[in-house]
Amino acid sequence: MKLHELHPPAGARRPRRRVARGTAGKGGKTAGRGTKGQGARNNIRPGFEGGQLPLTQRLPKLRGFNNPFRVAYRPVDIADLARLQPSQITPEVLVQAGLAREGTFVKVLGKGPVDRALNVKAHGFSAGAKAAIEAGGGTVDVIPLPYKGGRPPAKGNAHANR
């Protein structure tokens, strides 16, 4: 058997149904669309939702999305911590040094060398920063976030009080 001799088995390929070719044919005259009305005509534009305000108009234009549950951290490098005088470093010390603002969550990143033992308290640590501080003889203390995070139950949710 050669490539040009291949063909599908008999009955596998049927001719397409040619609707709207007169009353004698199957699907003739109205072509299975009934009579009159919107469904009988070919004038429904893409995105039309039956008179409801379309999705493209319901969405805000070019404004993006702000996640209300995102936790934003102020990154501080180990090199910045090493320049500070006290070995006991907390977010309050960072605020006095001008490395963070009051009320921000601080995350320590592992850029820079550690030349002395640092005892650091912060809200987050990268894996490299944690390893570098502990290798330098210091300690790492994670301050828990003031809230548990996550999405609160929906208003009026019947399952919220179970």
C-alpha cells in the first residue's frame, strides 16, 4: 500500500448538509431557524448578551486590579543592617535609621556580607538572608503579621456562622 492509495472507509466521510436550498430539501425554506425573530436572522453581533449590559462595558477600563489582601513588604538588605550600630535590630531601629517607614512590614533580603553577629527582628526573611545571619552567629526572629490574612467571609454568607 502506498500513501496515495490511502482513503477513509466507506461511509466515514459524509457530504455536508446544504440547508436553505428550497422546500424539497431537508432543512429547506427557513433552514431550521423557525419563522421571523432574532434567531431567524443573522444580525446578532459578537458579545451581545440579550440586552444585558455586556461584559466589556461592565469591566473598568484600563485601571487594573488592586488585591485588597496583598501583603506589601519594605525590602531591607543585610548590607544596610551591617552599617547600623546596634546589633539588636528591630523595625523601630530601621525607622529611626530611615530604612523603613512607621507601620510598614519589613523583609530582610540577603544582599551583602555579614561581618558580625546580628540579632534581627522583622516580618519576613529570604532564605539567603536567614542563612547568612545565622552563619554570622546572629539570630533571626520573625514578627507575626497583625492579622491572619486571607479573604473574609462574604457578607450575608449563610455558612459564615457554622
